[in-house]
Amino acid sequence: MAFLPFISLSFLIICTTLTSAAAAATIKVSLSPFPHRSSSNAYQILNNLATSSVARARRLKHHNPKTSTPSSLLKTPLFPHSYGGYTVSLGFGTPPQVLTFVMDTGSSLSWFPCTSRYLCSQCAFPSVDPAKISTFVPKLSSSSKLVGCRNPKCGLLFGPNVASRCRDCEPTSKNCTQTCPPYIVQYGLGSTGGLLLVENLVFPQKTFPDFLVGCSIFSNRQPAGIVGFGRSADSLPSQLDLKKFSYCLVSRRFDDTGISSDMLLETGSGTGDTKTPGLSYTPFYKNQAASNPAFKEFYYVTLRKIMIGDKHVKVPYSFLVRDRTELEKQMGNYSRAGEVENMSGLSPCFNISGHKSINVPELTFQFKGGAKMVLPLTNYFSFVGNDKVVCLMVITDKVVDQGSHGGPAIILGSFQQQNYHIEFDLANDRFGFAQKRCV
């Protein structure tokens, strides 16, 4: 039996225009980089991002996707940030309180730092003062409500059996005031915890009432809220019943340019099989063997072939995933930068000091259905620390599993997605992409 790796489509710790057959109202949201000044410890930033990616990759072995049947358009700007993520600004409450959120396709619960007592450990990033993190204040919103233990929205996060934990409520009670249990969410790096609220999610032209959102009162390494675009019932796409969402990530070089692109959220009625002109599509990977509920968060696509230059790399054996042998062979004129690899968590890295130009082989991913992604050099190689070392920016868990769960997990992260029109077609269970300049 041949074991094929899958790729997780993920943001860690997103400019295009879609056509719609139905009349569309547009709401605009921007993605931007997380605010962060240049850091003297660039290696630590990269190591955090790489470690977080690997931690996520090790979890991405299963999923059990659900599609929705939504078609009007909501638009919101996306901003890139030096620390590696892309953010959106969203308004919650009555009147709306606007906060910044990291956009994440690898988790589902949306949450904001909440109350003046919000505590964030290990959050002293450059330009971030943990004591001055913007927080949501429930008492200033007339629409803010704690989620009751018997509220069906409590079950979106804790499952249908959560009612058995409502010990202070009689089975026939209609006015039970016991709240939904506190939540704790673990990420690749960091965590957050708090209580669930239902609140108004406010876009410029449309308000979504009773949106389930987390009111976090403590976090670790999470200095901003997260808006979850994963596949669980509590995610933003599920709660808004999105038909699809798409974005085009502007280039970032771990700095804060202030340039944004647009993410489009398509809602409404009707399904249809309309493809966006110019996009290549591959179906989302389906694995009925998903055993851990956490795995249903993620989006996967099946990788059929990897090309390094004109060489077909065997998948998922060690040539690319474990030792990157073929890549190292074609870059044999450059020495390995082992110290940088250890500091940054990236591999392989090459010392190009003394070379006026370098030759890097082209990297191509071919997915199930024949869709090919020919990555520009800037989407998979980058200078690290200075102009003397370059590193491969593709992250994998390096695990070749010969069991029933298939091959290694590779993160097709935001670095690879720069300057691509990316579409998550939820109604038709497929992933679309096309290279495009996003600004």
C-alpha cells in the first residue's frame, strides 16, 4: 500500500474579487500583520513559528469535514505582521467594541481578551506590553450574555453530552442559571481559557446576533484574540453558514508594512458548483478514521507528487520530508548552516556567504486531481538573520507513519500562500488557488 502525505492548510499563532450568481452585499474586513517592531532575536521568532507549525503538523492526521449550503459577500481587510500572522479587526457588542484578531484556519473557537483582569503570561513580545492589551468589556455591551449550561451553543464546544455536567439543574428545569463550563484551548504554542458568551458580531453592513465567542481571562503566548476559521461547529464559517471564503495574502518579510488585502466571506442561499475563473482546484482530503475530535478542526489536501527542479521526489519517503536529500543534492555548492538551523527550527539552511548569486531549484506541489502549485522562490526560501544564510520555509512533522493514518503532515502555511488567490469552497468541499499579486 502506498502512503501519501497530506498537507494541512493553516495559519499559525489573508484582495481578491469573487463573482457570485446571487445579489451580493459587501462587508469589508482587513487582514493585517500582528503589530510587532523589528526584533533583535529574529531566530527566536522563527523558532516559535516553526515549533508551532510542527506541533500542529503532528496533530493533522485525520479530519471529518462538514460542508454548509450558503450568497452575499462580506469583505474584511487582512494585515500581515512581523511576528508571522495575519489579523482582522472585528466588532463585537452593542455598541461595537472593535478588537484585533489573528486569523487562524487551524482552530475554531473565536475569542477575545476579556475584562480588565485579563492576564497573559509570556506575552512580552517586542511592541507588546502585556499590561496594555486591548480587551473586550462585557458590561459595556447591552447584548452580552453568558452561555447557559443547557444552551445548545454550549454543546457546540463541549458536545451534546455537556448537559450531564449541569449538575445544579433539574432535567426539567427551564430557568437553570448554571453557566456553560469554562473552556481551555491549546494551540501549537500557547493556550487560552475563559467563559463562553453569545454576542453580536458586527460588520459595517450586517450584524450577526448570538455569535458564540470566548471571553478569555487568561492566556499563554496569546497577546491578541483569535478568530477561528476551522471546521468545527463553533467556527466563524460554521456559525455564519459560509458557502466559501477566500483571500490573497500580501507579501510579508516579518515587518509591519500597514498594507492590507481583503478576505471575502460568502453567505446566502443556494449551493451550485460554480468555479472561480482561473483557479485550480483539489478536493479536501476525507479520512473516515478520524478518532480524535480535535482533528476535525483542520483542512487537508492530498499531495500526489513533489518536484524539485525537474526531479520527481518520492512521496512520502525521506527525500523531502525527513532529510530533504534531493534538495541538498541540488544545492551541493553551499554548506549547511547548522547553527542557524538549531536556533531557528528551520531546515535545511545554507550558508551563501561569498556567493554573488545562488541557484535554487524550483519547488512544485501536485495535488489530487492534477492541480499544480509552482511556488515562487520567495514562498519557500528566505534569508534568515542576515544576508548570508537562506533556509527552506516549508514545515513538516518529519514522521513517516506506516500505519493506517498515512504519511507525514506538511503545513502549507501563510508563507507558501503569499501572493496566491486562495479559496476554501466549503459548499463543494474543495480548495482552490491561483498565483496572483495581492497588492
